[in-house]
Amino acid sequence: MVSELLLGYKISTIMKNILLPTDFSENSKNAIHYALAFFKNELCTFHILHVQKASNYTTDDLMVAPANTSIHQSVISDVKKKLNILTEQLKNEYAEENYTFHAITDYDIFTDAIKQAVKAKNIDLIVMGTNGATGATEVVFGSNTLNVIRKVDCPVLAIPQGYTYKKPKTILYTIDDGDHFITEGIEPLMDILAKHNSSLRILKIKEDETVTVADFDDKKKMKDFFKNINHTFHAITNVPTALAITSFVQIMNINMTAMFIQRETFLERFFKGSETSKISYGTRVPLLIMHST
């Protein structure tokens, strides 16, 4: 039986606004269907967004565009038709759910379009697929997904390519060495724990076995904060973040991972490299990214 109260967090009956970016690929459609299964029995509005950019225009677009219309109008018209067809299919397939669907077409830089949609539609969560890039370091997440994580101040649930929905019975919450437990922005994780009655595994990734006063305080805070949740504490020492998470997911039968991405100053990025590069690994399960201030 799902507990409806976890430390003051109730399963929300307020309508959620979920943004589902799509490029009409199988990967993006898979992420959409994951989201629709994930929010089953909830009141949700799904905003399905396609972003068209000028570099996508081809010679074929030039050839088929009527003489009395612009290329832009022709391409956008075609995209809107495809998006409306997809939206109608989803409405029919999930007719029994309390879902509302809205199709959005934008002509902009991808992350700018996402930011605008997040603000205009009061988006609570972005759900998107993780593949699509060709660069070796970002091939797993895809350049669009990684850019959204880096640049858009909204929680992101990234779905691995081909991953089919499984109830997140066990969630891994990771804290990197030097980071500390924070509660601001943790609502998406708490909502998931409450909705699915999930167990929580808290993993601290450390450079050495030294236990600091800050570590002790963090653990005490988490024990109190998660006291109504089935949770356990774990630590991995002197193992790269990506490898530590991947190994733990396999060993502990994890269904979802969650972490905070903290905003970085220019100097920190310049001298230490981007912290977000640490999440470019072969995730086997959905990854919830939350943002701290």
C-alpha cells in the first residue's frame, strides 16, 4: 500500500505539467511512453514539444515548398501535422487516464525553446531520452539532453534508449565527494518516493575513508529527513563517480538514480572541468537530475 505521507510530503493531487520534447525518433517516443506509464493515475498535462531549427532544412524542403509560401511556413506546417498526429495517438491510447495533451512547435535554439516552455507552461519536470549525439564523450546522453541538464533550471528525468517502464521500487540517491545533503529542490525525488512507495539507497562517493564532521552531520540530517522512508546508507571510496554508480545499479537492483547538479562558477568550470561530465556514463536506468542553487 502506498504511503501518502512522507515527512509532510503528500502525493500531490494538483495537476502536474510535464514537458516531453520529441524529434519523432523512436528514442523520444520511448521516453514519452515511459512518462505516461510513470504518471499513471495522476492528473497531468503533457506538453509535447518539437523544436525546428533552420539547419534541418533540406533540398527536398526547397523543392516541395509551394511558390506562394515560405520554406519556414512549409516546414512548420509539416511538423505541426506530425505533432498533431502523435498527440491524437497518445490521447486515444491513454484515454482512460486523467491526462491532457498539448502540442507545441517552436522554431528556435533547442535549449532556448525548452526554457521558454518551462516558464510559459509552469513545467514541473522534463522527461526526455538520452541518446542522439555522435561525440564520444556525450554519446550516451545526447547533446540536447546534456545541454538541457546544464542550462535549464528544471528537473530532468532522462530515459535510456530502449528502456521500458518498470516501477521504481528502489532508487539510488548519490552524493559526490565534497557535496552535502540539501533539501531545496528535492521535491521531485520525494514525490516519486511517495507515489511508488520506493526504497532509497543513499550512496556517498568519497576520495578516501576519512569521515569529517560535515559527513557526520549530513548523515544525521538524512536519517531525520528520510525517517519515514525505507532507506540505507552506503559509501564507495576511491572509485570514479560513473563507475561507482554503474556498479551499484547492477549490484543493488536499482530502478532509478537521482542526483543534484550544483551550479558552477566560471572559474570552477575552467580549472576543474564541468561537473556534469560525470553523468555522461552508460546509465542502465532512468536518471533524475535535480538542480541546487
